[in-house]
Amino acid sequence: MAEIVIAVAGKVSEYLVAPIGRHLGYLFCYRSHAEKLRSQVQTLRTARIDEQITVDEATRKGDEIRPAVREWLNRVDQITGEAEALALTRDDQNMSCLNGWCPNLISRYQLGREAYKKAQVIVGIQTARNFPHGISYTLPPRSATSKGYECFQSRDSSFNDIMDALKDDKTKMIGVCGMGGLGKTMLVKQVAQQAMQHNLFTTYIFIDVSWTRDSKKDEEGITKIQQKTADMLGFQFRGKDESTRADELKQRLQKKKEPEEENQQEEENQQEKEKILIILDDIWKEINLEKVGIPFKDDQTICKLVLVSRDANLLGKDMGTQKCFQIQHLQGEEAWCLLKKIAGDSVEGDQLRPIAIQVLDECGGLPIAIVTIATALKDETVAVWKNALNELRRCAPINIRGMEEKVYSCLEWSYNRLKGDEVKSLFLLCGCLSYYGDISMDQMLRYATGLNFFERIDSLEGAINKLVTLVKTLKASSLLLDGNEDDGDGSGVGASRLLFMDGDHKSVRMHDLVRDVARVIASKDPHRFKVVEDVPSDQGWTEIEDESKFISLYCKAVHELPSRLVCPKLQFFILQSNSGASLNTIPNTFFEGMSQLKVLALSGMHFPTLPSTLQSLANLRTLCLDRCELGDMAIIGELKKLQVLSMVGSDIQQLPREMMQLTNLRLLDLNYCKELKVIPRDILSSLSRLECLFMKSSFSEWAVQEVCDGESWLVPKADTFDHNLTSYAIFIGSFDQLPETYGK
């Protein structure tokens, strides 16, 4: 019982005596409370002066003072002001009444109570003078601002999508990709500026990592990223080696474990938590972020990454971005407004405007190309603009002032970084083919097979898969674009599109400036590509005769070809005649100097008999005779290495029996050969390696030679083809015309 009484008495003392004692202390110890407050105010003022010195020094350096520091200074000013007001009250107000005969208990109690409470607040403020991240942070350098950024309506969607991704707490790493010269850097800088204005981040770090072009600079480059990040965050490394510095940086970029606090204080600190935006611009190969010390997979990270590159695969697959945004070209009025803004209102002149529009077309919506050319042509005469247009059309961008540095060089770098000869060769081939618009994937397959791009692949199916992979690589590098054309109208112009039925793989196109750069690269050793739109004179043929390996010739006004074209190293030759041109035949001796030829494409020509020197092309692997008038083709049997034969849209009436000798043929395209009436017996079955056969809209019946029973119909049965045939498209008349006995 005594223990219970003692326990109850203790609680009564705790809940009644202690509060009473505290309040009595306010009354009887008011002088000591006031003196203690005065002392603490003085100490706080000294701390405030000391902190202000550091703040002023950081401000002079151009650094930004952290919000937590500004808030602390404001709280110090507020509490010291209130303490001074309280001290004045003590001085001015008499602590006694009745002319000093009786103490003023109420005034003394209030003074003691206020002095005590404010002293406790000061203790809390002094404790809060602990800024683990420093009192300031370095602003991004002037070079990293968005000065010169042009706001285009077509970019609004990408801009807003990137901003939304930055606001998403679950998204830690964002990619921005697109071909060189589109303005990716300017766009992300503008995004960063707006993100800072909206207080999404407390610190913004922009780092150019173009050193990734050179594989020898990996170690030096990682050190640069570490040091630049540390400088912007205002802290110094203690360690000297790369791994130690990486650990230090990682700790700096992670959330700090905070001690337990009252809920209200925790909410206040939540607003003051640091958030860092890091932009790595111009990435050419994978950067090991763990070696740098950037915690990109850690939920505890206080930073977000924006990675900028021309290669979508590098960002998405190698670097692991969670979201990747493709920047598109400028279109129509936006491109014109940019040209006009830089070149001046003179482009609106009656004489200059048509030329300026054509120059703009050659820029193809690339902001860097438009800016470069418009700057070079500002205030120039019509004649100078015309000369620039001619040089652009002649694929001579390096002769335009500033073009090599700002356009040609960046696109050439994109080419140089491609991995493997196969993808580089395909890029150069596309550059030679893209003059006429979209390039069908089937057409590329024919040429690439003939050039032996896939020498270690022994089937067309494997070659198709390889081609799709290489094209995807070029698209990811922003060097190829999706095609615009539809399936076609059935006219038979160009290669068939039956091997690539997927809408994403039917055709591709190449940006005009990329094409020009590809041709400049291809014209140099060791490639020696040559694309000629027309040959203006007989002397022009002499200029073509050289060490070239690839020639693409589009004849608009050529009346006749020379008797011989001596190109001993030539492997690829395209000769396309305009439908209205007078050139429609080839001399018999024309191919005598082309013993190394592998691919020959002749379109729109007239051949009563194939040139006799064609049989000398022992290495020919691809022969395209699309839209040609074909007569005697017996000589084709001598082309023993032929793998691809295309006669799309030709007027051939009978396949030559000599085709039975083409035992290496893998693809035969007879689409739209509407005059074809006779296919000799056993021709198709003799093509033992044939994998693809196309006969769309070619004929309505097969007339069979040497038939004894009078049968006039022969539809191919299972034993007509070799087991290698994997793809075919055959349309033969209408099924209601078949004899009743077929198939029985």
C-alpha cells in the first residue's frame, strides 16, 4: 500500500509540482532568464555575422546560396529582432507598482516566460546551423545556358515529354537522340533551364562528353566527369585514385539518412532536400557510370540523368535509359522562318526567294545546316546563292564556308563510329542509291548479295535477317530514316517488295545532307564510289574511266555510250536511262574493261540481243534488267556465278533455255512481265539453289513446248521446284480456267 501511495505522489508531483515550479521560475528568476537570452542573442549574432561573410564570398564567386541557408539567416534576423523588442520592454516598463513599493508580478512573470521560450528557439536555430551540402552551389557555366535556342512548334511535344519524364519520380535516366545537327544540345539546355525555374532541381550540371569518340580517352574522360561534377557541387575529393573518387561521388549523390525529428520539422526539411540534374551531352559510346560514381540504379539517388546521343541503341540498350525521345527535323514554315531570321529579309525578294527555297530544301530540315548556310549566304547576291545551290547539288558541302566543320564533320564522325565493314559498306551503298527517293529493302538485298556483303551467310533468309539488323543499326545512328512510299501501284518500276512485307521494313530513305556526306566519303579511297547524274560530253566519259569500284549513272540526255568503259576495278555498275532519253542500247564491246564486275543494273534499255561482252563478266552475281525490252538472251547462260536475276516489268516473251545453267541462282524476279508466254520445261526445277521466285502479274497461262497429248495448261506442282525454295508469289490467270482433270 505504501508503494502505491508513493507512486501516486510521484505522479502528482510530476504533473502538478513540476509545472508549478516552472511557472514560479518565470516569476522569481525573470532576471536570469532575460540575462541568458541576452547572452544567447549575442552568440547568435556572432554566428550570423560569420555565416554572412561566407555567403558574401560565395555570392562574389557567382555561386547560388542554398535555400536552407537563406531560411536560416531569415530566422536569425527574426528571433534577434523579437529578443531586442523584449529587452526594450524590460527597460521601458517598470517591473514594480505603487511607486516601487510593490513588485509587478504579472510583468515579471511575462518577461521571464517570453525570455525562456525565445532562448529555447535560439538553441534550436543554433543547432540548425549545420549544412551538410555546403552553403552554396555553383551555377552552370554560361556555355551551358540555352542562349540562342529557337522555339519551334514541332519540338513542343518532345520538350513537354522530356519535362514530364523529369517530373516522374520513377524515371531516373532519360535519353534524347537524333542525327547530328538537329539541335539536341540546345533543346536539353532549354529543358534544364525551365526545370530549374520550376524548382524541379536545386543543381544543374552540364557535361560535354564528346571525348567518347576516342576509345583511348576513357580513363581521362571519367576523371573529367568526376571533377566537373564535384566542382559544380562544391566539394573536394579526398581520394586520388578513380575508384575512391567514385565512392565519394556516389555517397554525395545519395540521400542522407536523417535523424528522427518531429513530423513538422520533417515536412520542412522535405522542401529543402537536394535534387540534382546531370546532363551528359554528345555520347558516342557507353560510359561506365559506376566507374564515374553516378548511382543511376539506386532508389536513394538524389540525381536524374539526361543522356544525349545520335545512337538510340546506345542510349536504350547499352546505357539503359528508361525513356528515350527522338528529335525530328524541321518542317515547312519553321525551316523557312529560321532561314529568313538568319539570312535576312532579302530572301523574300522576287529573284532570290525561289533560289532560297531550293537551298532550304537541300538542308532537309537540319537546323545546323540551315543556320550554317544561311549565315554564310547572309546579304549575298542571287549569283552567290545560285552557286551555293549548285555546290550542294553537286555533293560538295565541304566547299561551302563552314559546312565541313559544322555539318560534314559531325556526319562523317557518325559514319566512322559504325562498327564493322558490313554496316559501313551498306551506308555508302545507300548513299549511292538514295538519289531517286526511297530505297526498297528488296533492292538493297539484291545489290548487297551481289557485292557479297553477307559472305558467311549461305541463305537468302539469313541475308534478309542480316540486312534488317544492319538497317536497324543505321536508323538507330540517325543515318537512315523510314521510307515514305507505299507498296507501289503495280507499275513494276523498281524492285519487288515481297520479301519485306513488314511496314517498317519495306523501304528506307536517307537525309539529303547525310547522302551528300556519304558520297563524299565514298568517293575517297579505298571505296571509290562515283555517282553521275549525266554525262554532258564525250570528254565526260574519260573522266569516268578510272579506278572507281562503284559507279551509279543516271542518263537524262545521253545519246550514246562509248564502245568501251575501262574500269578494271569496277564491281558495281548502275545504268538507268530516263524514259524520255534517246539512249536505249549498249555497244557489244562496252563491258570489255569490267572483268571484276559483281553487280550490273540496266533499266529502261533496249536489247534485241544482249551485248556479247556480257559473257566476259565471270564474277557477276546480280543482274537487273528491269523495264528493259529483251530479245535474244541465250548468252545469259554463261554467267555461272549469277545469284540474283531480276527482269521486273520487262517485255520478255520466253525464258531462254540456257537459264538451266544458272545453278547458283537464288532469286528470280519476273514480276509484271506481262508478255511472258513461254517457260521451257524443266527450267525452274533445274535451278537447284533457287530460294525466291516472284511472278506477280506476269501472265495468264503457261504455254508448254513439246507436249504430245495436246495439254495447253501446266500449273507448277510440288516436284516443279527444288526443296530450297522458301519464298514465292505466283499469280496465274483465274482458277475457273483450269482443266477439270488437274490435280486428279
